[in-house]
Amino acid sequence: MYSDLSSYALMLGGMTILLYGLEESNKAFRRNLGSRGKELLTSMGHKKSSAFTLGVLLSAVAQSGTAATAFAVGLVDIHALPYEGSILVMMGAGVGSTLVAPLLALDVIALAPFFLALGFFLSHGKTEKLKKVGAIIKGLAFILTGMFFLKLGFAPLIETPAFGGFIAQLVTKPLLLATVACIVSSFTQGSSAVIAIGIALISSGVASAEAFYPLVLGARLGTSVTVLFFSLGARVNARRLAWLSLVYRCLGVVAGIALAPFILRSVSLLIADSEMRLAAYQVGLSVLNVVVFLPFVRRSAVMSGQWFSSEIAKDPGEAIYLDESLTDFPPLAVPLLEKEITRLANYIETFIYMLFFAPDYKRQIYQLQRGIPSLLEQCSDYMFAIPAPVDNTSQMESYATISYSLISMAELVETATGKLYTLWQEGIEDRLSSELQREEWQKYLSLSVDVVRYSLRAFALDDAVSIQKALELAKEFRSRDELLRQIMVFRGHLFNCRQDAVLWSLLATLRVIVAASLEVAKGGKIRERGEDGDAFWEEERARAGTDIGNDSLLK
């Protein structure tokens, strides 16, 4: 006979091991789904039947409906999956995440040590395929081991007056039982742990499976709370799907309550084992949810597609596309990073333009000056968290292009939000109004802004025409820059006139900004190496007679 303390330790340890197994299954799924997996997901997601199957498979392997939904949202955001398809994936995920319940109800949990040993040896195998299979088996083994310890812990505790009386009171209050299940499933980020507890309690003889039916309803509703929590501050599609998931599961719970007598009677006639009945309730409720909601998929896609449509990201320092849960999956993570960097590029262009041509918008300028470096840092951290896809040439080229442009963009951001912003803050526009209003200065400032615009546009659109335009403008910019420098030198006040010293500082700052902008655009030419990539830039440098950014006039 175990002591009460030992029983509580077994129960707590079993729950911890079970949750660890669910987490490991999720991690193994993310690590092992490579570029071929992405192509498979994309091809499956465009058909209704296969999109639903995709959701079932994703959540069954990952043991997480939340993970499956996150992948679906990622595919939507890179236009690899239609939004309606992501709804079907979400529905399939609700079914797939329940398939572990029948396994927990079987006596195979006694074989958990065998599965654990098998998974350990396979994960240390010689081939990658064996390691992948071993990782998945290890996750399953931990789930079964956790269930084994849960049953060992609950059996003696039920005999104690305190714990046994508490559980007896709980099962006689359906609303309270459902509420507790909802809270626990929201904290454990899934319903599997809650169902495992229910199965363990039934095996201890505390109550019948029918008494735990409210637990199944509450657990199903609680998983949608998790999705809502993770969608806070996330991308628009993630929030739409999260709220639709809540509506979807609420509809399923309502249907489960309305048809409760029929469901309980049917399952009791078909299945004799009490533990398996509880698992059947969970699977049956998820299937019922699909049947009830399926006719409204198209209408729900149209309706939810309007949610948050008027919302605009007001804080330029907050990323809206980056999803940390996808960094182990380069085919999804890299396109999302590219979208975020494009957003960053738009902010940089707007910021530089406003400094010279809309200086009265001080609040917006200040927000951009504070937000742009923060957004750059988030993009950089996200980029370094993505493993380089060295085994896939096309993905590696895309990764290298974005990495090069982002690193080049760092110098542009540092100069624009640092030195250039300082000059603006010190009132260069007011102090030098007489100079800056002259035609040659107006043209010079316009050229610098245009070079930035076309360079960043070249990156965002991967547009060779924009690159060519940026280079042509840069050549004219350098000519204007040399002309203005000559005027200032020959005027003879450069070293004894503070006004000319500030103007000279502005010239130097804008040269750095133009050079950095062109480097950002150059990232788009990396993939064309050997054709017109590097040769294109060498030809431009030879035509200009100097490297971009070098001050040949002062040599």
C-alpha cells in the first residue's frame, strides 16, 4: 500500500511525464517536417477532403491541435493554403488530437517501458529516418508512461476520505466538473491530459464513464482558450482562426449537450469497457462537431474573413507576421520573415521621407524612430533562430538573399534613426532653411529619398527594374553630392562656419544611407550569381568610376 505522499508524488510525476511526452511529440514533429513535408502540406491543403485529413495527421503526430492550427495559419500567410482550407485543417486537428485517448484507455500502457527503450535506441540510430521514427516513438512512450504512473497514483488516493470525497462531490456537479476541465485543459494546452485523468479516475472505480461526460465537454471548450491566448497580438489570420475555433467548439459543445442522452445510450450499447467509453465520448464529440459545422465552412470563411479587416498595426516596433513556433520549419518561417522585413522597409522609407518633406508630423516620426530599431532586432532574432536549409538549394538561396538584405538594412536603420534623426532633431531644417530651399539642395534631397525608395522596393518586389532605377538615381545622386561638396569647399567657409559643418555632416550621412540602401537591393541579385548578378554590379561600379560610397573627390 502506497502512502498518501507517495500516491500524490506518483500522480504529479505521471502528469508531468505525460505533458512532457506531449511536448516532445510536438517538437519531434516540427523538427522532422522538412521541405518535402511543406510541399505535401501545400498540395493537401488545397482540397477540402485532404485539408481535413491534413489537420487530423498534423495533430495526431504532434499531439497538439494548437500546433496544427499554427502551421495552417503559417501556410495561409505565405499564400500556400487558402483561408477556407485552414478552417478545414482546424476541424481535422480537433479530431486528430483526440485519437490518443483510445490508446490511453487500453492496457498497452504496461508496454510503455518497451516503447521508451525502442525509441531511445532508434533515436540514436545511424540513419536520419531511424532517428526521426525514434523521436516520435519516444514521445508516445512518455505519454504512456505518464498514464501508467497516473493510474498507480490515483488508485490508492481514491480510498482516502479526503481525496475520494472531493472527487465524489465533483462528479455529482456537472457544471463544476466541466468548468474545472475547461480550466485544466487551457493550462495544459490540450485535452489529452484531462482525458487521461478521467480515465485514471474511472479505472480507480470512483464513478462511471457517464458521470465524466461533462469533463469531455469542458476539456473540448478549454482547448480553444489556449488558441485564443496564443493569438493575442498575433497576425490577423491567426486571430480570425482563433476566434472561429472558439465559435466552432462552442457549437460542438452545444450539440454535445443537446444530444447527450443519445450519445450516452449509443456508446453504452456499443462499448462495455468504462474507460474506453470516455475515450469514445471525446472522439465522438469531435466527429459530431465536424458534422454540425461542415455545411457552414464556406459561410464561416466569408464571415470571419471580415474580422479585424479594418485593423492596422499601429505600433511599428511590433512584428505582426513572425511566429516563433515556426522557426524550426524554414519553408514557412523564411517567407514570413520576408513579409516582416518588407514591412520594415516600408517604415524606413516613410521615416526618411517624413524627416525632409513632412517634418511637422513629429509624433509619427518619433514613433518610427523608436519602433524601427525594435522591429529590426525582432527580425534579426527570428532570422538567427531559423536553421539554414542547407539541404535545399532553392530555400538556401532565399534564406541567403533575405539574410544579406537584413544585415545590410541594419546599417541603414542605424544611420537613419541615429545620425540623420539627430540632425533633424537639432533643427537642421530650420537652421539651414536658406540653403535647403535652393534648387540643387532640393534635388539632392529628393534623389536620396528616391534611391532609398527604389532600393527597398527592389527588395520587397524582387524587381530588376527597380534595381536599375535605383542605380541610375544613385549615379545622379553622386554627381549632385560631388557638386555640392565642391561648392562648399570653394566657398571657403567649411572649417570656420558651423552652418557648412552641419551641411557637410548631412552630406556624409546621406551618402551612407544611399550606399546601405543599394546594398539592401543587392540582396535580390545574389540568386542570379553567374548570370547578371555580380556582373551587373561590377559593371555599374566600373561605369561610375568608383565604389559606391567612396569619397573620390577628397582623395
